[in-house]
Amino acid sequence: MLELAVKTRHDLGKKAKHVRNKGGIPAVLYGYGIEAKPVEVDSRMFEKVWKETGETSLVSLLLEDGSRKTVLIHDVSEDVLRGNPIHVDFYAVRMDRELEADIPLVFVGEAEAVTSLGGVLVKVIHELPIRALPKDLPHEIEVDISSLRTFENQIFVKDISLPGGVELRMEPDQVIVLVEAPRSEEELAAMEQPAEVSLENIELAGKKEKEEKTESEESVTSENKEKKE
């Protein structure tokens, strides 16, 4: 289990930018056995750990008083332009209670339907929703696509081998990945053609709209006249 040190954060609200200017990331620690507590973490150390653990692997959080909390990196807010972390949620877990998580899928191997037949790999599902004790949470789940030899082959959720202690939270008959046949030159050309619009239809639509507008105005005028009478 990777370790990450945090310290109590005193720059709150708009002052959080001071933490970032000093090379830190504002964060909050909450969850089992602890009240919500604002903390900060070194940005370089955090990014190194986050790269290895993601949001589904346990991290040992070292507090200023020497105590430790086993946490998940529950949520990370990123800068819209730069993509670097600007705020982190650490969630303290209870080791004897199951958690629900979405585990990223990693596709490995080569699909013959792609390499030999020129097909296009279509990833229908990118994450697998599971339930497990914190100690059993996988960082990622591999999907071997080498069985995709033809355009008829598909890999289903039920085909995935799950680690021990991990329970699936979705229907097993859902498709995870497949290979589509390449489009013909005629199909590609048809896709590039602009949609045909009939000038006659445009004129008729404009005429109809004008007539409806005129009828509406006449109706309003008639109603006003009746009220005056």
C-alpha cells in the first residue's frame, strides 16, 4: 500500500490558492471514524501516488499527529485548461465493509479482425461496476481481445475473469468490446454528401408559415373588434 503524508489546512475558501502557490493541493479528509477535515498534500507526491493507484486502490494517509488512515482517492478536481489536480477528496474506508466502485478496463492483446481484416475496435464498456471489500478492490481489470478473430466475435461481461472477492454489479450478457467491419468506399462517400434539400419544399414551408401567421393576426384582430362592440 502506498503512503501519502498530509497536514492540516488553514487556508480555506478563497485562500486555497495560497496552498497551490506553495506547491500543494487543497484536500478534504472524511469518512469512517473521522469528521470532515480540511488538509493539504504535496502536489508532486500526490500525482505520483495517484498515477499508480487511481481511485480504486487503497492509500495509507499519514496525518500530522502520527496516526494513519486507510483511504481511497475518492474524487479529484482538475484544472480545465492544464489538467492538473486542484482539489482532492480522501475517503477513509472501513476495512470490513464492502464498497461499490467502477473499475477501469484495460484492453490487451491484438484482435485479428482488426490487424488482418481491417476492422475497427469498438469499446462499448470502459469501466466495470463491482462490489468488494477494500482490500480486494482491483486497480484495473484486463480484457484480452485476442479472441476477436472475426466480425461476429464479441466479448461479454460474463467472459471476464474477476479477482477473488470481487462481485459484479451489472448484467453478465452485456457486450464489452467487438470489431466492426470497415466501411466501403461507397458508404464513406455517401456519408460525406450533404443532405439534399428541395427548394420547392422550402418555398412551401415558407408559404405555409406565412399563411398561419396571417390567420393568427386576423383572429386576434377579430377578437379585439368583438370586445370593443
